[in-house]
Amino acid sequence: MAKGLTRAVIVDAALDLLDESGIDALTLRALASRLGVQAPALYWHVHNKQELLDEMGTEIHRRVLSRIVVLPAADWRPTLAGYARALRAEYLAHRDGARTFSGTRLTDAAVLRAQEPWLRSWTDAGRPLADAVDAAQVVTAFVVGFVIEEQERTPDRYSLADRDAALGADVPLVTESGRAMFVDPETRFTTQLDMVLDGVGVRLSAHTS
């Protein structure tokens, strides 16, 4: 094992490499070169790229949790909204963030254990644990999809003028809908997150009525 080489050092270097070159260029060989070690030295800590991604994703979720303020169960909406904004911010902080970190396995039990206070706030309020899990998963799925689109659908890859020309003049609503995709992303995120949370609220109302 190379002296001074820890999982934390590896993850930090991998995040830097990701930001510089993107997910497709993130390989164990490239990471070893960046760290100035032979590839086998990395295998002591991560056996393959998926394990590396799991470690990176765990660090991202650790950072997300550090941003969240868990409010009482009655204030479930701002807690979930805070989680959504923290997750989006961490994904956006890294190139290909949503594509890279979504679906990774959490490797640190402490990160999983940190979810207990939030889940407890739901069950102490008499709400089903399943509702808390479903709500978190729905919000997570929304953020992942939103950020993937946000990071991939850039103006240099998407021309409204070309789209308008291809559509023609007889579908004005389709034409106008294309412009909605380039409204300020903060505004779009807030509007669409509110729609998602409205749906969660309807679900909770049905289970508590």
C-alpha cells in the first residue's frame, strides 16, 4: 500500500479528475497517474471503477447531509426542499455530477445512520415510514433528472433557431415550449420542485385524513 494513500485522498483526487475531464475519462489508470502511484496501489482501496464511484457518491451524500436542517415533521416541506437544493448544488458542483453520482451505493454506515433523525420525525408524527421513503426517493429522482438535463442541455448543443426552422410555423405551441427549457434554471427548479412537493402533500393528506 502506497504511503499516505487513503480512501479520502483517492476520492478527492477522483473528484478533481472528474471535474477536469468528465466521467468517461475517469479511470483507475488515469487516477493512479494523477496520484503518482501504480494502479495496483489503488486496488488496495477500490477494486474497480464502480467501487470508486460508490466512494465518490458517498462523499457527495455526506456533503449533502451536512447542508440539511431537519425540521419537525410538521415542517416536512422545507426539509425536503432543503434536501433537494443541497443535492442539486452538490451535483452541479461537479462535471457530469448527476450522471456520475446517481445510483451509487453508500459505503459509509455513518452516512446511512445520519438519516435516522429525519425518519424519526416522520414516524413520531404518526406518518408511515414508507411515506418518508417514497417522498425522499421521488424528490431524489426529480433532482437527478433535472440536473442531468441541466448539465447536458447546454446552448452550444441545442439551437433554438435550428429547432424553430425544423418545426415550421404551424406549431406555435411546440415552438414556444422550447423556450421554456431555457428559462432561468433557478426559476424552473423552484417551480418544478413545488409541483413535486405539492404531489407529496396530496399523498400525505390522503394518508392522514
